[in-house]
Amino acid sequence: MPVYLDHAATSPIRPSVLERYTRTLAQIGNPASVHSFGQSSRQLLEEAREQIARNLDCDRNEVVFTSGGTESDNLAVKGLYWQRHAEDRNRTLIISSSAEHAAVLDSVNWLVSEQGAEAYFVAMDENGVLDLEDLERVLRERADQVALISLMWANNEIGVVHPIKKITELASNYEIPVHSDAIAALGHIPVNFKESGLSAMTITGHKLGSPVGVGALILSRKQKVTAVLHGGGQERNLRSGTPDAAAADAFALAVEEAVTEQATLAVSHAKLSARLIAGVKLCAPDVKVSSENVERLSNNVHFRFPGCLGDSLLFLMDLNGVSISTGSACAAGVSSPSHVVLSLGADADEAMGTMRITLGHNSTEADIDAFLEAFPKAHEGAKKAGLTRR
């Protein structure tokens, strides 16, 4: 039976979510329409907004529905930059990190190349841990030029967890808004918007077991941003377009289930991950486990294998019925080193020899059994193939 260990790319839809989604898809009506069909859809949408707000400890009006993480990151980074720069033309500096998801990094780099922004990437160590003294120094020296800070809550490739509360506390001394991509974190560690001190937070559904194509930007009521999409003025005039009420409803249920089971799954995932790491080390003693000895997500295991390509391992594991990844799904199929691993100070060869295993809501001991059975042969084959690239 095929085994799926790539939940950070997308997680299988939860049975309860699928049942609700297929039922609500039959509902007729645009949520903006005033007739009874439209108002029924509107009720579905607003109840989903309230359900998400309860589970993330935010105001219902702070939940801005989007098509997913990429759109939410773009709205946060570009919208915050444009708003802050319009208020004060001196604010052209964006603080981020070189290990962010492409949706953040590409947005930042676009603002630099096309909009006259400047980027500063906070230093990090070989484990991906951010240097908060470096962040504090930049803020102390250039706070009046900073438009925003965007730093992810947990890294989607290597699993390292960042101290978001400490970051927002530093930023609050200078009244600088902080955005965080919390997609990898939600469902795996406690995520509380009010307590975090964030101005904006990105989440998405398909990493939690909801349909693909729905997410949200949790945006503080106190924070102004410039809209990226214009049209009908939906979602606080920040995200025009007819909302998908059925998808929002399914998304809200997935969020609730993920938050409810988070503590229990964290314990289960930690045990599965420890067994996985021990088994791989037994077969490949020279393997490096990224961020092994720092705070990290219990469902994420990221390996670096000297002398072989991650793509070779991926294909050979897949031939044996085990689906894993080499890193972010957004970079899948691209034969280039992981920008996250390079940011840790690794060379290009090491950054090409990666494997990421991510567990989810339906991961079991049997999945780890299947992985450990398939791995030795796959590793042997990948070692023989070496670092030859097409």
C-alpha cells in the first residue's frame, strides 16, 4: 500500500472535512447577494470566519479569506510595504530572512527590484536559528527606515521554530508591524494570534487537511494594508472576488480539528520522527539531520546525505511506494540547490542531497515501517548514482 510522508506539501483531506465540503458545495448563492440563497451562503462564510477566529484567538473581522498561502503572503508583504511607504517615504527597508518561503522571498525581491525597496536578511546560524541580536541591532540603527518585518513562525523545509513573540516584542519598541507565515506551524505547535503580537499572519487549508485553494491572512484590526486585488471590495476591501463559502467552511473545520488534536499529535509525531532518524542513521551514519538539536517541529525531519542527490532518493523511494520530498513543493522539479539549506552555510552539493519527511494527521507506525524498509536500497542506489546531474 502506498505511503504518503509529504504532508508539508499538501495533506490528505480529512474525512470529516470531505463530507462537509461535498455537502456544502451543493449550496447555491453568492455571499454578496441579498436574496435568501445568497444570505445562506453568507451565513456559511461568516460562521467559518468565526470558527477560525475562535481557534486562533483573534477577532472574527481579522480573518481575511484568500486563495491560500501565496496570496496571503503577497497581500501581507506588498500591502504592508505599500501602506507604510505611502505614509512615510523614508520607510523602504524590509527585514526578512534568506530561508523564507518563496512567496515571501519573491515578494520582497520584487519590491526591491521594481519598487525601490531595500531588503535586510537577518543572520542565522548553521541550524537556521535567527540571530535576534542582529535583528535588534538593525532595528536600533535603522528603525525609522523599516516598513515591515516578515519572518516565518516555523520553517517549512527544515522545521526550525522561530521565537515570534520575542521578535514582535523587539519590533513593538519601534512600532514596526510584523508578518509571519505560520503555515508550517499551525497544527504542529500552539499558534495564538492575540498572544503572538503579530500584525499579520498567513495560514492555508491544504496543509491541514482541507481542500486546496483556500487560506487566510489574519490581519490585526489596527493594521492598515494596501489591497493587491481590486474589484468588489470583499474581505474588508482587501481581497476583492467572490468568496468560496463552501471551501471556507471546510477550511474552518480543518483548522478546528488541527488545533484540537495538536498537542496529542505532537507527542505521536515526536516518537515517529525519533524512530525515523534512528533508523536512517543506522543505515547512513554520515547523514546530517538539519536543526536536530534546536527547537523544531515534531512532524518534520530533514536529512542531508553526502555524495548523492535528493532527487535520486525521492525517485527510488517512490518506486518502492513511499512518497517523500527533497524540500518545498514550490521548488519541486527544479534541479537547483535548496535556498534554505544554502542559507545555513552548506555548499551546493550538500544542498542537493536533501530529503524531507513530514508527518500529518493520518501518519502511523506502519508508515515509518514502510519507509525504513524501502530506505536502505534507495540510499544504496542513490549513492551509486552519485552527484551526477542532468
